[in-house]
Amino acid sequence: MGRKRSVSRKSIRKGIILFFCLSFLFVVAGILLYCWHLSVLIEERFSARKWSIPSKVFSDSTLLYPGQQVNQSLLKNKLLRLEYRNVPHGPKKSGEMRVQGSDLELYLHDLDMPSKKRKGFPVKISFRDRNIESILRQDHDETAPLLELEPEKIMLFFGLEREQRQLVSIDRVPGYLTAAILTAEDSRFYTHGGIDVQAVFRALYVNIRHGTIRQGGSTLTQQLAKNYFLTPERTFVRKAKELLMALMMEAMYEKNEILEIYLNEIYLGQKGSVSINGVGEASFFYFGKSVEDLSLAEAATVASLIKGPGIYSPYVDRGSAGIEGTKCSATWRTADTFPRSS
């Protein structure tokens, strides 16, 4: 009788162990299958985003001619938006300009329009008071009756969300800008595997100590996963998805690839109904220059926007730029009044 009970207990124990083993294997298989589904989703989204071409909106070309009354300050700022660069010498290649007294020297960009194409050439525009006195083509040393500046790129839109951005390679982003962003958002980015356990426990300690949420433990990769694929709701299921996605991204991509996507995706402000995404677009929007031309102070301003674009934007609070040398681009984003070609 005792032997039968012993055999029965052993059979029950074996059955329970087998049940838990099968359940464990089933859960693991489910997690692996879900991770595979996430990897496909991540790859499709990232690949599409990397190679998608934005919709571009251009202005018409701008005409200049002798006798025309022109606001010289607006003209110079327009040239900066057309990506002309100030140089200390006479312009020698496309995109260079120099101001000397009442003269403005330019080496024009190539003009590429459906109705007209031409190569760039050097030109000198002389002013008298607010009027254009003469336009001289310096390559032919002859006056020109009319000068046509290339169209200005007004906006680049991505998708239905009307996101405005200019994609930039991580090689073009100044080291001090990436350092400022990583210091503020994820100082251990290059050492963790998608989840920073140390940051999680530090944030938990600070939040418990103050009795409110003061810090978050999300890594840069987690932020990217949340912004790319998930809703902003705070639930356990969403957080679990975010963690799994962060781990999958880290397994599928190198650190610099993740950082580059983040730098091009991060939300940095609003212009009417259009969202400003990425450090490339933010550089033009706030400072009227390419990201590689940002000063240290301007880079610090862009990095600070991540915490709250609506709060720290120079448009909202000019003092938020905070460091001498920064300049809000509101001064050059006034509507210009130059005549347009028909």
C-alpha cells in the first residue's frame, strides 16, 4: 500500500514538473516568436525611413535688376537660407559670398529648374542707398540687366504627419552636440545593451525619495522604440514592449546607427501644424545654418530642447538660449518682399 502511494506521489511530481517545463518552453517559444515579429517590424520601419524621400516645397526664383529697391538685410538673410557662406576673400566657388562696403559679391549656385538650367558664375551687386545700382558678371566683366537667384527650399515633409526634417549623417553632427545629447539623455549609451539597469534603480530611488516622478530610467534606445512604434500611454504591457524592442534594436543595429536614427527622429519643436524633427531641421529652424556649423552654445540650446521643446524653445523664451552667441532665427524668418518671377 505504501509503495503504491509512493509511486503515485512520484507520478504527480513528475506530472507537475513536466507541466511547468512545457509551460516554460511554451512561454519562451512565444517570446521568441514575438521577438522575431518585432525584428521584422523594426527592420521594415527603419529601412523605409532610411531610404524614403521627403516631399520638397520650393519658392519661385527671385529676380534682381538695376534700379530695384531691396532691403539689403533681408537679401543677405535670404542668401544664408540658400546656403551661401560668408568668406573673407573674393568668392571663388559656388555658394560663397562676401560683403564689401556697398558691394555684395556672390558665386551663384547652379540653377536647376524645369524651365531653366544654368551653371553658377561670380557676380558683384552694387548698391546705392536701398537701390541696386549695377550687377556685374565678373567672369565676363560685363553688366547684367537681370539676375535670377535659385528657388528657396521652404519645407521638407515626411509622411502624413507633416514632419519637417533634413536627414543628416552622424558624421556631419558636431561631437559636442552628440556629447550634450548623450549627457542629458543617456550617458551610458555606448556601454549598455538597450536597458540601463543602473539608471532604472537610480530613477526608482530618486522618485521614491521625493514621492513623485522626478527621473526616468529610459535609455535613448527605449525612447526611440517608444516614439517610433508605441503609444504614449503608461502601462505595464507598453513598457514590456518597449524593453523588448530596445533589446532587439541593440541586437540588430550598431550603436552609431541607432544614434543616427535618433538624431534624425527626435522631436524638437513645432511650426504651426508642422513638427520639427531631427537636429538637422532644428539647426535651420532655430539658427538658420547647417548642423555642422552650429557653435557650442547653439548645440547646447538644441540639446536642451529635447526635455521640452514647448518650454525651452527660443521662440517661446529668448532667454532659454541662455548662452551669449546664440541667436533665434525669428530675425530672418520674416516674409521677404522680393519680386518673384511669374
